[in-house]
Amino acid sequence: MFRCADGTYEHYALLGDAHTDCAGLLASIAEWPLWPDVEPALTAIGSRYRLGILSNVDDDILASSKVWPLIDPAHALTSQRLACYKPDPRIYAIARDRFGVQLHVAASARDVRGAGEAKLPYVRIARPGHLVDPDGPEPTHTITDLRELAD
């Protein structure tokens, strides 16, 4: 991360120290808010089903987030752990085939596309500012609030 930031700062002649800025960003993750529907929905869903997360971050970053206490750490599937990144369909296929994931909840266009291309069943949660990739698969199910899935 720091090497990438160094190169970006240099390329765009950005002021500041990339290492300090990255460290500040990483330290702030513990304060990033969840969408208001996430905690009640995951609590309800987690009481009936195994619940995990498929994330493009490293394990330690995910563990510092507010979503961490709401999931089963054994089902925290990160890019670090799976050795690939969204929207690569392999990350969704690994989650399905190796870890038994049966349904993915996708918000971003890359999640919709990756899960669709991997043939992993998914539900799209329509979040403000998150659009579907016009060249990707069309979602078969869309919700606007995660509590709809819990119901």
C-alpha cells in the first residue's frame, strides 16, 4: 500500500507524506460508519444462518472495522486470504466452492458483475451512488435495505 501511495504522490506531484497519510487512513477504518440497516439486519440474519463477508481488504483491516463483530471470523473471506481481488470471478468461485457460500449480497457494480460471472447466486442491494455495470449481468433480485433480506 505504501509503495503504491509513494508512486501516486510522486506521479501527481502531491504534497504530504504518503506513509503518514496511509497510516492515518488505516487508523480511521475503526470509525467508518456502517449503513443504518447493516447492524440490525446482520444480527437477524446471523441468528439463523452462517454469516460472513467477502472483502477486498487484508485480514487486519477487516478486523478493525465495525462490521467485524457482526460476522463469524471463520467466514471472513478477504483478498489476502483468497489471493485474488474483486471483481475477478475467481474470488466468488473460491468462496462458493471452497467455503460453501450460497448467496452473496452485492452493492457495487464490481460485486454484481463478479458474482454473476462466477455463477454465485447474489442479491443486489441498491445503495446511493452504486450503479450496475451496463456491460455486466443484470441482477435478478434487488433490495434497497438489508433488512429486506433478513425478512
